Amino acid sequence: MRETGDIRVGVVPLGTTRATGGLRAAGGGRLCVRTPDRVEVHDREAYLAGVREPAGVYGTPPGARADPAPDGGFVVAGPSYVRSLTGGGTVRWELPHATWHGGHRTPRAPGAPAASPCGRFVAAVVPTPLPPEEVAGRAVLLHDGPPSRGYGQDRLLLLDAATGDVLGERPVAAVSGALSLEWRDDGRLLGASFRTAWYGWASHWAEPSRDGMRVVGAGPDRHELTGFVPRSSRLVTMRRAEGMSLDDDRYELALHDTADPRRTTVLDLGELSWDAENDDFAHAYALDEAHLLVTADWVTRHGRLERTHWLFAADPLRPLGRLRYPLPVTVTRDVTAFGDGTWLTRDGDRLHRWRLA
């Protein structure tokens, strides 16, 4: 489908500002800015206008990952605890757990917890160490040697945001080397993805309640959940070619309807490839309820390798072409989508905001 790749879709610039750190859209019109040692929460529009007055700041300890809560506080995953903090930094509650398996690295949480937009729940993942007598003969991964210690499946927890009480838990696919937790914007669905070395990603989504969480769907093999489509019952998962086995050379994009599991569309991204042996599709983002953006590599007809952004109709995953940014903007994989039809790209320390033409 090289011809589709030659179709260019125009974009409109909405402004530029300078910034450092990783960015993530947070609920309530906020923007989360992460650097190696701190997490800041800003009013999104003020930040993009150049105002640098955070509404909340959390200095991240070694081995910890933090995410903002809707009440102005933070939820934090540390090497051996999950913690909730008020906006003033007071510990609201703490849930201790066994130390994360870290190999020869300093133990650290593989991902941040996630507070629900409704403010009722916190999702977090904790490890499950096994006593020596249970390790023999069980299919577990061994870490932290020497001495080696055995771990069972990590556990996904649903916590009461006010007290830290465990409302529900579920073993996840394997021992996580990375994880991603994300809530739908109405807080009625939790998406969770876990990556284990040699096994790839596994994803599922669940409905939370005071009585626990009910798993209502799962992604295809080796798919990571990349986001919910705003104001809809749909979500997106993506498979990347990680080269862990002979059949692990595919890039796929999948659209799932959580209201009707039979409505799942899977697209082989190799159909868009410039070279099936050497292509690379990095991530997918929901721009709004009608459009998805996928970051990828592309080789021009003159043989130059460059980054590119594909645009898809969100339903039914129909490629619309590649986005055309005005020169001299450098296109990278770094994208922050807000779900309202606008998104950010990063070019060095400059942030550009866009919308479709």
C-alpha cells in the first residue's frame, strides 16, 4: 500500500513552547511532566502558553514511579510499597509489599499506579515472591541472584483510593518487566498491560466496583493496550515485532469494542510497510473519537529513512495517509494526544501543538 503512504494529510499549527521532560495528558485539563527526579502537574493550557507554575510537585525517590490523582495528590509505586499522598505531601495511606525483583539493578517498580478519574479507585501491581519449597517444579522466573529467588505471577490490585484497602486482585500474565495501567475517561473501565522478557506484552481490561473487578476482555497475543478511544466503548491495542521467535515479526493494530467483544478489527501494519523486513511501527494514539495516529519509520523514494505519522480512521482502522508537517519541523516518535483532536510533537526542547487541517 505504498500508494496510501504517498497520500499526505495536512495539519494546522496551534503554537510552540519550550519544555523538557516526558509529557502525559492527565484528566481535568491537566498535563503531567516527568523528569528523572520529579513529577509536576500543570494546567495544560497555561503550560502550553509558556507558564511554568505547577499545581503540584512530587520529588520521585529512587526506584519509585508516581502519577497524579484527581484530587491534587499523587499515587506512588516504590520498591516495596504503594502509597497515596495528599497535594501537600502528607501520606494518606501506604500498602507495603515484597520488594520488586530487580536482577542486579536497584529494585524498582516497573510502572506507576493509576488513580481513576472518578477518584474512587487506585490500580496498582505488586510482585509475588515464592518460598523455596514452592519454587521447585513451578514455571516461574528466577531473579535477584545469587541467591536466586523465585517469583510467581504479579498481582493486579484494585484499591480504595481513600483508605488503600484491597477491593480486588487478579494474577497477571507473568512476571512483569514493564507495565502500563490506564483508565477510560469515565473511570468505568481499567486497562492493564504487562511485558515479560521472552513473552512480550499481555493486556486485558476490567470493570471496577466496590466488590472487586470483573475482567471483560483481553488483547490478542503480544498486544499492548495503547489507549481508549475518547467518548466511546472502543480501545486500541498494538503488537510490535520484537524478534523473540520465528513468528514474532509482525506489527498489528487492533480496535476492540468493549461493549461487544465480537466487534474486533485487526490490521496487519505490514500492508503499509515500505520494507516488511525492516519496517518499524512504534506506538498508536487516539487523537479523538474518529482518528488514530501511529508513529512509524518511512523510506522516501530517494532512499532516505525518516520518522512519519500515519493517520487512521478509528473505525474501521482505515489508513488515510501520512501527516504532512510544515518544514522545518522534525518529526519524531514523541507524541502526546489530548483526545480533543489536538496533539503535541517534540522537536528537541520545542513542543508543537497541532490539529488536522
